[in-house]
Amino acid sequence: MRFVVHTAKSRRLSGQFDIRSQSPWTFVRKAVTGTLPYLKPFDWQSLAEFLGARATIGVELVADDVYASTVQVDGCVGWVTARNRADEALISVEISSTLEPVADRVMDVTRHLFDLAADPSAVAERLGELAATRPGLRVPGALDGFGLAVRAILGQQVSVRGATTLAGRFAGRFGEPIETPIPHLNRLTPAPAHVAASSDAEIAEIGIPMARARCIRLLATEVASGRLRLDQVADIEMTMATLKEVPGIGEWTAQYVAMRALGCKDAFPHTDLALLKALGGVSARQALVAAEKWRPYRSYAVMHLWAGLSG
């Protein structure tokens, strides 16, 4: 991986931001840049739309085909941006100089976030007709596994928009503030130790039932203690089993976390109502049977089925 340290002058997110009035991408600190390759086809638009709809206010945003997020790795905090260079089959990544000591780690989690190690031809061969319409669809990962797991809990029995609102409140209440040169990017993902030390009542103040608040606190306790690791190097089966021991986390949440935080390519949240609808209104058990033919890429099948519902 080749990194270049430079001072950026200005960048513009056309449409949403105007450089003449706000200059949102005038970086006053040095930045580290790098590139991440991928195999074509690569459906960046669908990936950006998926992440944008679920972007936690204050922590991340997607605008003008640029993904931006705050990051905390091994005690280093900062921000990262990524954009697609389709002609070169590369993702261009820029990270704040404060993250330079952990630049390789940041690039690794960014690669995971965009599923850049995927082999689309192998996926297409296994999924067949299901993948024909969107052959470059990827499985979105996560920069922060704990944040993703909390988001999954907040998303239980609510809409995507509702979960996004709750996630923003959670970050605003429990996330540490951070200064960045990017407008609206001003919070870190809440730290597990901080959340674990909070009361259920404090967590519930964001507008969730007490039982769900307790679930988040117990999850935070497991992660903060080191008993639970939520990243792509964790053992998938053991991690899913540990997750389901937390009161309030069932099969759907565990499968979703496995799919996105753990990088499991064969996760299948078979109780998901949208998934069952996409499969023609079948039962959860019938969905499992129908999905056998898509192993070991059932996570990709999930993304294609969800995408089919949105047109």
C-alpha cells in the first residue's frame, strides 16, 4: 500500500454543498491518501445509496458520490473519505494525518466496508439469474463493528429511516465530539466502555424501550470486556453464539451483524420480513430451504433480494 502525505487545498461536493459559500472540503490539516483496487463489475451507486440511507448523523455521510466518516482505531481518532475511480477500478481513500500511525488498519476496515475483496464472477456464477440485473452488487461492511451492532438493535421492528434517526440520537448522546473539516461530521461512534457505564434509563432517553436499552448496555459490556469481538477477524460461529446470549439479540440481529460487521458472506437473516416478501411471501423455514442453492454466498443473495424490492 502506497501512502502520500499532502495538504489538500479544497474539494467540493457539488449539488449538496457549495464551495463558494461553505468551502466544506478545505482541509487545514495534512492528509494521508491511498488507493484500494477491486474487481469489476462494482456497483458503487447501490453501495453508496445503501450506506447513505443508514448514515448516522454526525458520524458519517454520503454526498456527491463521496463517503465520509469519523474513525477511532487503537486510540487514534480522525476522519476518512472515499470515492470511486471507476475507470481505474480503484477506491481513492483520504484519511486525516491523525490516523497516520494506524493507516494500514484504516485501509483494511475501509476495504471491508466496501467489500473490495469480493470476486463478483464467483458470486454471479453461484447466484445465477438472481445476480443478473446487478452483477456488481456488494455486501456493505462496517468501519466500527460495535456501532453496526447497536444500529442493528435499534433497527429491530422499525423502518430504516426510524433506525437512522435513533442512531443519530445515540451518537449525539454517547459519542465523543470531534472537530473535522467536513461539515456535519462531528461525532465519534460511541465507545463500548462509555455505553457500558451508562444506565438503561439514560440509554432509553433516546426514545427506545427499556428492554432495548438494556440490550445495548449488555452488548457494550461484552465488547468492552473483550469477551466479544465484532470485526472481520472474529470467529463467526462463536461470535454469533455469544451475540445470541445477550437478551434482546435474536437470529435476525445476529445474522445481520455477521453479514456486515463480521464479513460473513454466507449469512442469511431468514426471518427478515422484506426478505420473505422478496421471495414471494414464503415462510422463514421455506426461505432457508430456497437459499441453500446460493451457498456460500447467501449474504449477496440477501442484498440482491433487498435491492429487487426497491426497484
